[in-house]
Amino acid sequence: MHSDIVISQSDGRPMYLQIMEQVKQRVAVGEWAPGDEIPSIRQLAMDLRVSVITIKRAYLELEREGVILTQQGKGSIIAPNPGLSPHVYHAELSERLDEVVRLGDLLGLSSDEIARRTKEAANRLNEARLNEAGFTKEIV
Amino acid sequence: MSDFSVQFEGVSKRYTHFSLENIHLELPTGSIMGFIGANGAGKSTTIRILMGLVHQDTGTVRVLGHSMPGDQAAAKLDIGFVSEDMRLYGAATLKWHMDFMRPIYPRWDQTYAEELARRFDLKPQQKIKGLSHGQRVKSALLLALARRPRLLVLDEPTTGLDPVARMEVLSELMAVLADEDRTILFSSHNTLDVEQISDQITFIDRGRIIDSDDKEVFLDRWRRLRLVLPPDGVVPRLPGVVEVGGSGRLPVLTTNRFEPAMVSACNDLGATVQAVDTMTLEEIFVANVHSRRERLTA
Amino acid sequence: MNYSMVKSLIFKDWYFQRQAILLSLAGGALSLGIVVFGGQAGFTIGLILLVTVMVMLSAMTVLGNTLGERENQTLAFAMSLPISYLEYTTSKILGNLLIFVPFWLALVAGSLALIVATPVIHGFFAFTIIMAVEILVSTCLMIAVALVTESKGWAISAMVTGNVALNVVGYLVAQIPGIKDGMFGTAIYWNPTATILLAIEFALILLLLGIAFFIQSRKKDFI
């Protein structure tokens, strides 16, 4: 099974995190259903041209979070009950928001201005997603 | 089958103006190790000792279970070696080289060789002396890969290649590792490539191995802490800080033993942690070398 | 020792020297023709030509395939093959000798045949054999020096030394009573003196090649 995972070299985050996020996204969006086979560690390493050890780490973390299951000698599958614990995402969101507020504060922005900038960023993300799907629509 | 494809123990080699001291190296079978060092650091010498081309003064070297340099002929049957200063025979064609290799290596895969020629955009009928540098590198790699070696030893395999060729070479290297029994050791200036595909990384500087570990451990251990000090503040003293940079009130600490507890420790000592930056392999290497050289001269 | 690899290496060397070899074959055939059909003047001229062809051939092939490896940086490639110094050294020595010896044999056979067929110079039989083997000795010297030193300068010095030695030895041997006495006679002779000289020469060849092997085996930096 060929993965369609694409990693970005300019993304500053560690590679194993990028991979984890993309796997979770695919599960969240429904492309990979519970019980589906996912590429073996070595297969994915080959496809992405990323070291085996990084893929291993990503898979280990995903297993710990309950998103995937690895069967000895038989590869990995999406867990029947992928606990995509939202609290993982919530924790990260809080951390990032703290950082955003701190930077905004350094720049001397008011909290309204910071909120506006946040909304602009959300717009940008939506636009990019819709462009991909072939539409253009602005959400205010 | 040994757990390690390559084992160096206490290896040293002394020349008039340079010496390799107490090299200890272990390369697990099935993994890929990136070897990073400045020019003249000893990468090539280490690799030559691995291949039995240079005899060590002290220490033992085992490659694929064979003792080097004594058993080098047997070992090299399973090794594919490409180095920067190696040349193919200019007066002959790539096809001649392929025909020359075929009867020598029992696992020579002619179909794969021809496929690689297509993928690398090489014309087997062309004489080597008429090829560009990049094409020569790819030709040498083709000859090393087509013999399906258990160990690939590459000295600067992507140096001088255009980005597309680099990508193809990296793909082929990763494809080699699809077989769990095959191992790769490569030295490179290109820290991006090393960072991306290596399982293990070894740093070498001035004839000594200064660090060797799993790549993920490196990337986890090293951080840059950007601090903001209060007007009379003092840079907090933390264990494992390798370098202190930045300006008076905005110090930047580089550490090789990062733990989340450090952030709270800094805050407790009165310094606000503004950011915790990860470091690229290149930054880690440079910081490692700098701090070591400073310690030696201090 | 891996004989199959030695064979591959030798054929590879011959392949890269093929032009030099073919040219020398042509030159050698021409010289032989002159020796056989050129009468008395042709005998001398032809032999000198043949010796020249042999010297040039040995110089070209030895310099080409021994020193060439280091010069063209193909030594690393050769040593990356499943061989050790043993196969490498053997292939260089054997490869060079196997090119040289047929020419040398032609020279010896041709000269001896001529001597046997010409009663007036029968006495030169022993001397000719001894000098012919001396040529072989100086060639082995050049092969050994080129292989061990990998230096053009040293190899050329060895070649010059060999040539000078040839003349010096020729002069000296011609003075030895056991040889001198019969040299200008009309009888083909062989005596213990000649045997001893021959034995010394073959011992020298074995010594030179043996030392070359020994030094090669002690090299700690093959590249």
C-alpha cells in the first residue's frame, strides 16, 4: 500500500511529529479506517526517504497514543478504536496560544489585534484547503 | 549473523601530521549511519581502514564478521565501496565496467544494473572520460549497488550531484535498506541528507569520535534556550550547557542534555524562557565541535 | 590466492594496454623479419631493433598499468574489488611478464637459431643466452621497482640502471675466461661457468620478485 504522506523539509518540527500528525489526520478525515493496514516501517521509510529509526519512533508514539496497533511480524494497522485523544491536541493548542499571545505582547499588539490576526490565520488555512479542492470561498 | 556489520575497537593510526586516536565504532546490521566531520577530520582514513586499504596501528576492526585488514578479500565480496577520490577507468565505457564486475560478484543483478542506468540517466556505451562529475559519481554508485552488497560504504555519495540526482540516489539508498540484513555507512558534508535518512550519526573531529548516537536522541538532546534576563539578572548555571551566546540580557544557551525540567529551572532562577528551539543536525555538529575545541584550548 | 581474480585483473590490464601490445607485435615481427632475411647487416640491426621494441614495450606497459593506477586514481577502484595485496601484486608482475616473455623468447630463439645456422658465430651461443637472461633480469628490476615505489622517477631510474647494467655485465662477462675463450670460436659450447652465471641470474630474478612481494605485504597504506 503506497502512502500518500508528504513531509516538508522546511517544516521546523521534528520529522517524527510530522509523520504522526499526518497519520492522525488521515484517520480523522476517514481515509484510513480502523483495521486498515498501514505501510510497514521499512516501506514508509523507503517511500518518504526518511530513516527507519524516525518512522519507528513515530509508530511507537502512535501506538502509545492508541492510534495504531503493531502486530509482531505482520506490520501495523489502524487501531479498532483509534483514541485520537483530543486532549493531546488541546494541550498543544494551549501551548501555542500562549506563545502567540507572548509574541503579540512583545510586538505591542492589543488583545483584539491578536484575535484578529488569529482569525486571519484561520481564513488562510480554509482558503488553502478550498483551493486544493477547487473552490474559493471566504469565511468571515 | 552478527548484530554489527562494522566494529572498531581502540583503533588508531598515526601519520606525521595527523593521527586517528582510539576510534570506537559500532554499526548495527540493517541500519544506516551518517558520518559527519570537517575536512581532514579523519573520515576518509577511518573508511579506508574499514576497507582494509590502510592498516591500523592499534585496535581491531571487524567488518561483516571478517577481521580487517587480513581478511579483506573475503569481506569485499559483500561490500560496495564508492569514495570521492576513486576513479573508474576513463578509457573504458560504463558497460565495460558492468561486464567486468558481473563474473566477480555472485549476487550481481544485471536487470537492476540496467534499470539503474535508466533511472540515473546514464548511457552505458559512453566512455567514462567523457562523463560529467555527477555522471561519474552515479556510475560508480550503480556499480556498487548492482552487486547487491550486504554493506555499502560511501564517502561523500551526493557531493557534486544536482538536486534531482541527489533525490534519486537517496531513494536508491533507502531501497537498499528494505532488506533488513543490509547496512549502509556514508560520510557526507550534506547534513540535510544525513539528518533525513540516517538511523545513527557519528561526529568525528581532529581524529577523534566526539559523539555517536541514534539520530533521534541527538535531535532530542540538543536545544537552544532563548532567555530574557531581568535588568540585574545573571545567566543561570545549568548542567549540560555547552555554549552561551546572545547578548547581555538576551542570552542563548545551547545544551546537549535538554529536559523539560530545565525550563522551569530557568524560570525559578529568574530568567524567562522565551523560546526553546530545536536544532538542525548541522547546528548540533558545529556547536559540538566548537565547544570541544574551546575546551581543549581553554 | 584467488586465481580467478588474478586472471580478471591481468586481462583488464592487457585490455588497457592493447594498443601498445599490438604496436609492439608489429614492430617485433618486422625486426624478426630483418634478422632472418637481412643478411649479416640485418642480423645486427634486426636484433637491436628487437631489443628496442622489447625495452619500449616493457617500459610502456609497466609504467602504464602499474604507475597508471596511482596516477589515474583507479587504485582505489582496483583495491575495492575482492582482492588483497597478494592478488594485486601477482597480477601486476605476471601481467607484465606474460607480455614481455613472448617477445623475449622470440628474441632468444631467433638469435640462437641464427647462431646455430651460421658456423662462423657458433661461439656466441653461450654468451647470447647469458645476455638474453640478463635482459630478463633488468626487466624484472623495473617491474619490481615500479610496483613497490609507484614512482615514475624511480621506475625510469630502474630502467636506466637496467640498460647500463646490461652493457656493463656484457663487458664483464666477455672478460671471464670460461666465456671469453670460446666466444670467437666456431664451436657451440656450454660449460660450468656458463651454468653458474645462468644460475646467478635466475636467482636474481627470484630475489627481485620475492623482495617485491615482501615489501608489498608490509605496506600499511595501500592507498
